[in-house]
Amino acid sequence: MALLSPSHAARTVRVGIYENPPKIFHDATGRASGIQIDLLREIAAAESWQLEFISCQWQDCLDRITAGQLDLLPDVAHTEARSLQFDFHHTPALHSWSQIYRRADVSIQSLLDLDGRRIAMLAGSVQESALRQMLAGFDVNFEIVLASTPDEAFALAESGQVDAAIASHHFGNYRAEGFQLIETPIMLQPAKLFYVTTRGRNDNLLTAIDAHLTAWQATPDSPYFVIMKKWLDQQPATLIPPILRTALLVLFVLGAMLTAGILVLRSQVRERTAQLQRLNRLYATLSQCNQAIVRCNNQSELLERICRDVVGAGEIKMIWIGMIDDATRTLTPVAAAGDGIAYLQDLRIALDGDGPTSRGPSGIAISEDRPYWCQDFSTDPATLPWQETGKRFGWQASAALPLHLAGQVIGVMNLYADRPGAFDDAAQSLMHEMAQDIDHALERFRLDQVREQMADTLQESEEKYRELTETINDVIWTLDPVTLRFLYVSPSVERLRGYTPEEIMAEPMDAALTPDSAAKVRALLDAHLVDFEAGRRTPEDHTLTEVEQPRRDGSTVWTEVMTNMVRNRRTGRIEIHGVTRDISERKRAEARIEHLAHFDQLTGLPNRSQLKDRFQFALNLEQRRDGRLATLFIDLDHFKDINDSLGHDIGDRLLIDVAHRLTSILRAGDTLSRLGGDEFILLLPDIDADGAARVASKLLEHVAQPLLIDQHELVVTPSIGIAMYPEDGHDMDTLMRNADAAMYQVKRDSRNGFRFFTREMQAHSVRTLTLANALRTAQERGQLSLMYQPQLCLHTDQVIGAEALLRWHHPQLGMVPPAEFIPIAESTGLIVDIGHWVMCEAAAQASRWRRDGLPPLSIAVNLSAVQFRNPRLSDRVAQVLDEAGLPAEALELELTEATTMEDPQKAVLIIDQLSARGVAMSIDDFGTGHSSLSYLKRFRVGRLKIDRSFVRDITEDAEDKAIVAAIIQLANNLGMTTIAEGVETAGQLDFLREQGCDAAQGYFFSRPLSASDFERYLSATLMR
């Protein structure tokens, strides 16, 4: 939450002031006053400047600003020379010109009347150079008398010490009557007036002045126009002198008096004087245009008044202003004055196409966005369609100037003069400036309209805002950074905190926050305030903060506060605007997520991440005191059977109950963590091996107690592996890995017990990891191969088939026994790809034997449990047979008894699918599992395979004899055949024949053979 504090002390600005009313002077009380002083005071108030006025004469003021003894000097006319001496801003504060004022007894009606006169003017002004430049080429001699102030110059004229005085028209209109002086028609030096600073200093002052003047001059009710109205309305209504009505008479008298030798000079003087008179009239027109811009309130009023004033000044014969109709792309007159406006009725000028009207002065000005000056209306090709009209109304020259709005051409101002060449460079410059002033006024009217629309929109928005703030849950507020009290709080605060907005605004900010949050907010206040005042933060920079706020009922609520700093346009003060949102639910969710990041979602026990932190703490503690700790890896026996048979919901509830039982016997410093599934890790700090064994025994006892879940009485037992620090490892990963290895040893032995880790287990784990990594690339590297063990019929002694047996020869590890790598392949999932490869290779080999003319044999292939559970097993077997070209009855798939009984119903379905395709099925290792006779008779298998463990001792062990005899009898009763594996002696073979066993395989007949050796073996048996 960003907050603000009071702004820093105001800056003192030294301002030079001299006497030049009404622009700048001291009033009767000695207070600085005038147009430029009032403007500066408004700017200073907005910028928090403290103005210090320093009185000085004009030349002294110039010297002081040059030396840097003043910060600002108002009322300075811009010239090229001065731009090298001072720094100016861009937007003029005032437009002005100079005028000559005379006593009543002095006749000055033209520039020629200045010959022999003494003229007073302000020392250090640019009026002397302007006057001399204006009279260049005239044989007129005059004397300049310099005065320290404009008042002194007027006083010299009043007293008769000089004949006339030059001053700005503002000063003359304000003071001439008091000195009994009369304005003359002679005007000179149109100027733009500025505030200036010492070169290279105080650029920030000029930037601020520019910003305010630019904004104010575009706004009709701004301080700028209020001040203009205040001072200019005090002046006489006629700001521009009357036309020199007697100029022609004077020239006529002079012509009569002059000799023929100076006729040429007189003609030049007359032409120059007429030119100056025309410029004076154009200046007057421009001045009246500017006054109209100040006083008119809309476009129609302004354009009509400009047309009247332009024609009334006498230099322009007719003027009309047209606007573009965007829909029809035509130009339509909207205002006009002067001779010939009747022709404008129903005038429409097409702007598109190649017609003559579109290429007239107006069309060119609009299409090319530039003024078009026609110095001879009767001969200019562009005016051809209107030349007859021009003759009728006396138009000799014309001008067309484009008008703009928002940077786009929207219309054109057309002016017509009664003499050719009327629009010389000076006239063009003034007309161009008039068009720009009109552009400026049109833009102001547009902005006024936009502001009115914005005001209506704002009012509507405020109503909607009020309605919104009263209904939404977010709290909207404004804070005064000086008093640290709320200026506004929306009604929704009552729903959030139980307090009314009035109660909130009656208390300081700290009352709305808890102590910790209040301290955080005040810290943000200090940091962000510095950045905002330095310009490094703006109102577009928002701050998002979480704070805790008290509620009426004594509780607290967590909120998210978004704020930004703004400066109030009306007061100029910094305020904080903010929106407060209730994030209680999000905070609870974050806490839940935080909990889930460190605790198991099901049991609430610490997860691996939390375990790691606690292990590191316990390890550091034991290292400091040279102690020991135990890591117990706990896995539930046969938990998968419960999940598969009773569902995951029962399994989850079982895990929760087991977690409670495990936790109930732990010490305060012990940590029980669930890794996932049915695996738990128990960390026992400060304990030796004996203590760890006692804890493991208790765990076995507690977990093994029966559980009743939804009328299911369940008994689970754990297998526990124990690793001790520092003997079995110095970090968590090593201890967990070693405890896991010990746990798996328990699983392999008997389950439901515990075992400490040994180095032999570690070696076995390393061996297992090595084999698993090597097995992943064994197939693609050609390390796998198939051997074939003959299967013989005990009734005919003929070879009836072969069992395909997988072998792995590793270049470094040598021959790896199947009993070692097959379990690894099953645990890693590699058995799927390997088993499919075995089936493909065996089927292909059997097919080749048949093509080579060998007797039809069946080929037996072992199926792993993972392969058997594949729902697409039947399709994959059919694909293998198709690709090998082998009849289905030639392939026998062997399933272990345990595999079929994992899910007997599913096993029945899969076996039926395979049998339906003609594939022979047999049950391998029969007698080692827990077969259900009810399911066994439903299995469509053709053969039971007697496990080698029963065959090994049948010549000596009565139990083995009984088991083998029972299996053979069972198969006969079920319509199945039997085959014994692992037959190595004649005695074993004789017993099997006596009991009616159908077939046998084993070393007594042959070891597993390569494909070529098997062919030779088969050939040899056929010859017997």
C-alpha cells in the first residue's frame, strides 16, 4: 500500500520587475502587478514557487538576468540576437507591436513626417533597430532620445522635449491619454513576448511555464483568458489606430510641392507608404481576429466575425470560409463577407476527380495542404472557372489557405483583393498566421465540445461509480498523506471489516491496520514518496501489498491492497488512491498448498521434502554430539492385493489407519514420512541399533493387529529395512537406499519382519542396478539369444516340441543367469519388449524348421505376468503368427500358476481368447502356487507343467512322489496332458512313466541347444 506525505518546501524564484503597464509594473500600493505578473502568479501557485520580485530599470533588468542575478525576466520580445543571450520558452505569453504616439500640436501622419523629429524610446529595446529598418531607403532623418522607462519616454513627449515617443500598443492604450498623447497610424515591430532566463540555467522554470501556457491557451475558461479579459477589457475598445484617412491628400500636397527631379523618389515613398499602410491594416485585422478568438464561444460565431473584421479592415474585398463534407467530398461555404458573396449561394466545390473545380485554389490548398496564392485572378489557370465572376466583382488577386482540426485539413479560407499582387510576402505571412490562429481556435472549440462530452460522461461515470462502489465487495478509498486520514471510503468496507465508512474516516490510517501491517505501510510511504517526487514513480505505477486488517468482532482479515500516487489536479496535493480486496480464501488456499508442499495429502504425514529438512536437522545434531540415528524403510506386504480386490478407497483408509498406528508409538523427535503408495520412512534420531530393533518390533506388532474397514477385517504386515548412521551412510539418500535394500531382502526371505542393512545387500543392489542399465540396450546390441530344450513324448520317445529359453551374454559381465535378469526385466518393465522379441524369434525359428522339412513341432514360449495382463495380447500373438507364417497350434504359451491366480476371472477371458485363435496354453511351475480347482477346470489349457522342484527328489522323497502322482492324476481327470521339467536321471524318468506322465524335458535328454544344434539333435533322434 503506497502512501504519500507533504511535499517539500517551495522554491524561491527571483523575478525582475520594471514599469511597463499594463504588462508589468508596481500598482499604487507598490505591489507587483500586470498581465505577465498575474500569469506568473498562477503558474507559481501551481508549481509551489515562492516569487521574489526585484525592482530594476529595463536596462538594469537585462544586465541582471544576463549575470544570473535574476531567475526570470518577463515581457522580453524575441529576436535572433536575444536568443543567443537568453533562454526562451516556446509558447508566447503575449503578442504585441510598437506604435508612435505624438502631442496634439505635432502632425505625424506618415513615415515621411518623421523627418527632422526627435523621438523618445526605451533604452535597450529593439524599437530603434526596427524603426531604422522600416525607414531604410527613405530620405528621412530623425533623432533618437533614450529613456529609462516607457513613462519617461511619454513624459519627454508631453513636456515638448521630444516630438513623439515609441511604446508597445499595450502601454500606449494604457498610458497615452494620461500624458495627453495621440496615437499615430505608424506601427512597427510585431513581436512575441516571453519570460526569459539566464542562458543555460533554470530550464525547469521555462518547461513549467510552457506547459501551463500551452494548456491554458487551449482552454477558454483557463486563467490565461481570465487575466486577458481582466486587463484588456480595461483598455479602449479600439486597439488598432484608424486608417490614415488623409494619407492620399498629404501625398498629393507633397507631389505638388516637389520638383520634377524628385518624382521618382516621391513615387517610391508613396509606394512604400502604401505598403506600410496595408501592413498596418493587416496587423489590425490580425489583432481583431485574435480578439474574436478570445471572445467567441463557438465555431459559427467565430468564422462569421472573422469574415466581417477582415472585410471591415478595408484591405480584403471579399472572404469566405468553406468546410469539407466528408460524405460527399465537397466544399461548402459556412461563413462569408464582402462584395460577391451572392455567388456563394448553393456553391458546392467537388474535391475529387479531375474536374476544373477540384484543381482550383481551394482544391489545391486542400489536396496539397498548403496555401495557394493567386496574384493575378484574371490570368491564373487555377481560377479559370471563376474569372468571369471575378471581373464582375472586381477580384484581382486571391488566396486560399487550408484550415485544420486535430492535424487534418477540414476546410479552406478564401480571400479576394481588388489589386493584382496584393498578397506579397508580408501579407502572406500575416494571412498564414491568421489561418493558424483560426486552427488554434477550432481546436479549442473541439476540445470544449470534448470536455462537455467528457463532463456528461464523467457525470454518468460518477453515478455508475457510486453505484458500483456501493455494490462491489472491493473497498475503494482515498487517503490524505498529510493527515494520514481517509478522504473517501466506499460502503463495502462495512462488509469487509464491520465498520461504516464514517467510522473509518474518523480514525487515522494506523487504526485500519494491525501493528505489523501499519509499520510495513509507513516504510513503503517513505520509500515511494522519494521516488514519486523525484519523478521515478508516476500515477501509472501501482503497488500491490498484502496487509492484515482488524475487524469489529476482534478477528482480522487478510487483504490485498493496490495503490497508486496521484497529484490532485484541483488542489495540487498528492493523494493515494487504493482498492482493497478480501483475500482470506486465497490465504487459506495458499496455506493449504504450503501444507501439501510439505505433507502427504492422504495421511497428513511429512512428505519427502519435509523429511529432507528434518533429516538434515537431525543429522547436524548427531554430528555435533557424535551420536547415531536410524532410518527405517517400511513397506506393507501384499497391499496391492487389497487395492485390487477391495478398491482404492479401502486401500487409502487402510494407509491412514496404518499411519496412525505407526505414529502412536513414536517419540516427540521422531519423524514418520510417507513416500508414496504403501512405503513409509521412519527417522529415529539419537538411537542405537538395539533401540532401532526394539522400535521395529513394536511396529511389526502394532501394524499386524486386525483392522475393520466397512465390515472387512483386514490384516497387513510390514517389511522393514534398517540403515544406521554413520555405519551405513552419511546422507539421507544413501541411508534410504540402504534401508530399502534391507527391506527388499525381508521381502525375498519371508516378509513380516525387519533386517539391518549389510554390505552384501549393497553389493547386490549395485549388481542389480548394473544389470538393469545393461539390460536396456542388450536387445539392440545383439546380446540376447534363444536356446531350445527338446521336449519328448514318454510314450514314443520322439521329440514333439521345444521350449524357447532366453539367454543373455554380456561382453563384460559374461553369461547372466535367467534367474537373475528375468526378475529385473519384470521389475523395470523391460520384460514387455523382451518377451515380444522372444515370441517373434521363436515363432520365426519354428517356421523356418517347417520350411526346411523338419517334422512339425510345437514351440513353447514363457509369458510374463506383465505380458499376460496386456488387453491386446491376443491380437499381438496373432500378428506374430501371421508375420512368421506359423500355424497357431504350433505355438504353446506357458503361464505360471501364480500369474493365472492374480485375477482368475480375467485369466479365464484371456486364455479363452488365445484358445479361440488355436494357440495352445499350458500352466508352468504347477504345484508351486495356490490354484483354485474351480478356476483350473475353467481354464482352456491343454497341459500342466510339473515344476522341477518336485521332480528333483521323486526317487527318494515320498511327499514329492505323492505330489507328482496327484498332479498327473488331476490332469488326466481334467482332460489335460502333463510334462515334467528338470528330468536328469533314469530313475526320475521311470517314475514319471509309471505314473502316466505324457512328456518330459531336462538334462537327461538334452541341455538347451542353439537352433543349429537342435536341428542336429532332432535328426539324430529320427534316425534311432
